[in-house]
Amino acid sequence: MEKRGLASSLAAAGLSANSVVGFADELRLGLRGTTRRVWGRRGVKVRQRLQLRYDWRYLVAAVDARAGTLWWGWVTSMRAAALPPLLTWLHEQGVAALVWDGAPSHRDATVRAIGLPLISLPPYSPELNPAERLFEEVRRHVEGRVYATLDDKAAAVDAFLGQLDTDPARVRRLCGWNWVQTAFDTLPVGDQKAA
């Protein structure tokens, strides 16, 4: 699937124009912080504190780029065994299919057994996934600071995502790319794919 292949991939999964489809990905969030660009005075060296602790967990997020809806959850590992509860929850929330990359854990039989259609992105193409744009905003909001614990950093992410979730128009501006809407416009209108 590529920009022009999204509509055919959605149609092959049996989806319609009004199906709820989440574009999903995961972000490793840890205490080994990264520096961010900041404003400073000319000629004065800017110093940033940096954490160097190896402690992390994974944020798995899905975005409905057309409606501006977000879903997210935390897992401690990206092994296939950690994903079924989160994907089952997404399916129960009304998500008819997920579009995400072809990571090995995404292709595992335990993940496929959930019954949620999974549409794979081409390899090495994060620019095709609206969830990556969401993660840029998450990183911009939380990185460049020092947190006492990983729970504190995760709480900051949850608070930020909660703010975004209450502003669907902002999520659509970030993630609602024209080619995604165009792909859905070519699909037949019908009932959301039944689970």
C-alpha cells in the first residue's frame, strides 16, 4: 500500500467510506531523554539537563485522521503477547481496522487472531502514517525535560493526549491528510464492517 494504494487496501479488507479506521504505531518512551532545540541568546551556550537512565515503556496510539479521534494505551514490551489486550480494547471501541507498519509483532498469529483487520504500510515509510505526526507532537511536548520517574513522564503524555483528544479539529489538522480522505471518498458508503 502507498498513497494511491490505500483505497484498494481498505476495499480489500471489506471496509466502507464510513468505517472507523485507526492509523496506529508505537513510540518508545523512556527516561533516556533527548535534547530539543530551544531558543537562546546569541553567543550564550544553551545547556539542557539530560537523563541517562535506561527505563522505558511503549505508547501504542491509533488516530482516526478523518474524525480527529485518538485511542492510546501503554505496554511494557512490543512482543506479540503484549498487544492482544490493547487491540481487543480498540476493537471494542468501534475501530473496524488498523493501518500500521509490518513489524514482526504486528504480523504474529496471536495478533491476527483478534479478528481486527490489519492493513500493512510499506516498509520504511513512516511518512505515510498519521500516527507518526501525532508522535512528533508528543515528543515536542515531553522531551527536553527531566522527570523523576517514568510514571511522571507517562502521566505528562497522558495529559497531553487527553488535551488533544478533546480537540478533534486540532487532531484533524495534524493528521487528517487530504490523500487519506480521498482514499475513503472512493469507497462505497455502507454500514461499518461488523466485528
